[in-house]
Amino acid sequence: MRRPARLAALALAALLAACSSKTPKPITVKPSVREIPAILRNTVGSRGTLHGITPTIVSGYGFVVDLHGTGGGDLDANVQQTMERMLGLNGIGKHNPVPETALTDPVSGLGRSPRELLRDPNTAVVIVEAAVPPGAPVGYAFDVYVSALNATSLEGGRLWTTDLSIGLPQTFGGYQTKKIAQARGSIFVSAFLEPGTESGDVNPTVGRVLDGGRVVEPLAIDLALDTPSPILARRIVEAINSRFPEKPGDTGPVARGRNAESIAITVPDDYRDNPGDFVMILEHITIDTRFADQTAHGYVEAIKENPGLADQLSWCLVGLGEVAKKHLSGEGGLYESAQLAPRLAGLRAGALLGDARAAVELEELARGAPSSRVRAEAITLLGELNAGPRIDMTLRELAESDDLTVRVAAYEGLARRAERTRYARLARTELAQATPASEPTPREILEARARAYLPADSLQGVGRALVEGKFFLDRVGGGKPLTYITQQGVPRIVLFGETASLRRPLFVSAWSDRFLMISESETDPVRVRYRDEATGKITEQQIQPNLPSLIWFLAHKPSPEDERAGLGMSYSEVVSVLYRVHEQGATEAAFATENDRLMAALLEGSRDLIAVERPETSGTRAPEREERPEQTPEAPLRTTPSQVPEVVPIIGGG
């Protein structure tokens, strides 16, 4: 009887417990509502927050070699210790023979200790900083900014491979953050100052490594929904993947739902060189596309009624995709709008959607818009359209313009079109020569080959050669002679017009007479005399009296394979000579430079909170966040078609 009694007692206790427990109340989730125009409330950006879409500041301590006796100064003790440890971990030591001249003892031929290297006047320690664009994939290239800690000039310097981690640079023993990139390469310092001088915000102790950074560990982009909802999350994932279907080269679907409030985003391969455009489209994708046709019409009408929303709604139209095209042109469309803002918004959307019908209207704006800025934006958009050779002819005409902004924008468009044309030819050749056993050449390799050489007789009229592996020399025929210098991305010297001759007689001096170029009459040959500051070697040579010959001579370094005379100068040094050739009246070509936007990107990134991750030995403490001082950037980082190249004229030719 004991067993049934015990079971009955347990049943009674359970019943009493159930009766005494309270029924849990349902949890009510209050929807989060953003204060945005009603027309934008069906977009991805209106229902959640995208994390990882602002530039990420990365930095590190770097080591520079090949200076001209301007380095080797005193260092902070913590920085000294950090650099000695870093060099030691990289195999630098007294008993390690190394091929690098800067690292070898001139007497023994053996390696030198890290401490000896840091005191060498031809080396320096620098802080390396960069702003990595949102969603930048592995291998993405970017510019980096360097500033010397123990040198009076970085002229001629070359940055060793430097690890770049999130946030401010950390010394040994400090909190180490996540490494996401590396940087290396020749340093571009101001080309317009004599050594040891300083002017305004420009001085020889700071510089840039153009295209010298590479992403090694990309940061993720996440969409956090304002109001958790598995249904909404699923609909957003479907909308994003419908707009960006998976293609060859992608690592998987663009959007992956994690849970009811979080969605992981991957930049598709088509946008790996332009993640900024991808982010803009992503934010403005329409979630509910069941009535996409009516939605597109609504966006067009809203642009007409409220031109202040034209830019945002233009991206909404791009986010809708192909269905938006038919609403952009014709009666009631935007292409022929009498107002500039709606017209430009429609043409921007059409160009990004590949609508060839936008070409005629863009040509009209490119030729006759009321401002150079609008003309340049129309030219940039026109250059992206695949609408036949008429566009190339239009851009070639505009590349002869007297308006500097228009001329450079036309050249940039022609260069991109020439690169795409050459890539298509290389891809066709690759396909024709392929065999069942052959491995296809990676797309990145084909693209690099397409960029490295452009035949001068192409439809686009842009010829290109890679000079000594240091920079591109581009030639654009037609118009007045102009030398144009780029200061971001892949370094380029662009010569516009017919081959610019050197004016004779001439006398050009640079670097306190270390470089001299002389011709005593109109028929006298041009002679160059140069004394290498590091070695003291003197080179004397006659050159052809034109800018292309001068550029090749300045950059070429004699070798057993190519014994032709040359000075082996860096891009920065070549630009410096060209500026002085212009400044001292030895050429009829005008001179202009691209306005550098690297610092603007750094300022943009510095406005955000940067997560400082603890090292693994720090246990389970949560990551801290360091607030960077808020500063106002000079320009937005996002690279959109409206961001045309900015140019700064130095002086006109004359």
C-alpha cells in the first residue's frame, strides 16, 4: 500500500503547485518607428541599422628604409621596445645575413641588430594610418597615411610590411586589437617642397603610400532590425538576395538571416572594387516588391514633388532594379524633367541600371550643364554606360576641354572604358585558348593585366604603359598640353595633348642643385646631372627634349637586363622634378594634381566608436569601446558616381 500512497501524494502535490502558479503574461514588443518620410518606410534602411558601413580606422607602427640620411632620431622608450621586438620577430638580427642594403653591416656583410637599425640615419619609425571602406573584401587596395616619429624627412622612403589593426597604434604590452590589413610600398611625400622645408599643412615628415594597403581580414556588415521579427527578417533576406542574386565569384548569398533581429551581409563580387555603391543600394532596397511597378512610379512622382529627396529616391529606384527603367524615360519620366535635381536623379538611376536611353540626355548635360561639377558628374555616369562607340567619341571630345574638371572627368571615363574593353579581349583570348586540362586564369589577374597596358590606338584614345613597376604613364591626345598627377589609388602621370617638348634653352634645378637639367640654346641637347644623396654617385646623361623621355629616364634603374641610363627615382621624386620643370618654365604644358581625399576619409572614420578588443589572455571581459574625437570630414567617404575626381590646378602653361 505504500507505493500507491506515495504516488497519490506526489500527484496531489503537483496539482496544488499547478493551481498556485501564475499564468505568465505575454511579452509585448513595442515597434520602433523612425522619423523618416513616408515614401521611404518600405526600405531596408528604414527598418534596421546597418553596422560596419562606416570607414574603419586602422593603424600600426611601421619601419621605413632607404631614406637620405634624415632618420634615426630618438624614440619614445615604449615605441623603441615595440619596434625592437617587431624587428626581432621578423628575423632581423646580428647573425642573420640579409640581402637588404639597409640591414647589412657595411664591414662584415652580416645583419645588424634591431637597435642598430633603429639608429641608422637611413631608417625611420612611422605611424601608419588608413580608413578601410565598409565591406572591403580580402585583397581590397587602399591608400595609407604615414607620419615620421624620428625623421626630418620621409623623402625616398619605402615602408616595410606593416600590420594594421583597428583603432590607435598600440605599443608592446598594450591592448591588442584585431588585425584586418597590411601596408607596404614607396612613400609619396609632397612633391612641391625643397628638402628640409615646410609650408602650411604640408611637410616632408608625412606622406602616403598610394594603393599600398591590402585587406587581409574583412569586417562583417550586419543589419540589426529595430523590431525583432522572424517574418520581417525573412522578407528582408529575400528582398536583398532577389536584388543581388548569387553569381560566380560570390562566396554565397549576399544576405543570411541569423535570427529574428540580425542579418549578415556579404559584399558581392561585382562590387568588390566599389563597396560604397553596394551599401547605398542595400540601404534603399524596397522590402515589399509585390507591387514593384506601382512603387517605381511612386518614387518618380515623389522626386518631382519633393526634389529635396531626389538623391535618396534615386537610390531607391536603383534598388528596385530592372522594373524601374521604364518609369525613367518618356512621358512623365525624369530624363526630360525641366528641373535639374529630378533630371539628374533619374539619369543617375538609369546609368547605374545600365539604361542606354540615358546616354543622349547625359551627353547634353555633359556639354551644357550650368556648372562644371554637374558636367563632370554627367561625364562620370556616361562613362559607365555600355551604349556604343558614340560615348567614346563624346568623351574624347570633352577630354580636350579647357575646363580642367571636365577634362579630367572625361579622361577618367575613357580610361575605365579602355580597361573594360581590354579585359573583355583578354577574357575572350583566354576562353579561345583554353583546353580541358588548363586552369583558368583568375579574374583578378586578368583585370591587373588589363589595367597595366592600354594600346594608344584604341577607340578610347588612352595609351598606357607601366613605368618600371612604379606608376602608370597615360597619354591622352588632343587639346592643350597638360601634365596631370594623381594622389590616390594607383599612381599615374597623365600627359594630355600632343607630346610636350622641353623648351630650350632651359635651366632646371631641384633639391639644392643635386638635380640639374641644362640646355644652352634652342638646338643644344638637354643634359641632366644628378648626384645621389645616399651614395654620392654622380650621373650625367643627355636625354630627348620631351616629357615622356624625361619621365622614363628619371624612373628607370639600370640593371644587367636593361643597362640604359636612368636615375631610379620613385614616383614622388619623378613628380617633384616634373613640377620644377613646369615651375621654372621649361615646358609649355600646364600642371595639375588630384585633390587628395585620404585625410577626409580618416576624419570620417574618426567620428565613430571603435571597438578595442582585449587580448585572449584578458579572460571573459567584454570588449571596451573607445570614443574618438568628433571631427567634421571634408568630404564623404562613400564612392558614388557623383564623386568625380577633384583636381587642383597649380599654374597654367605659358
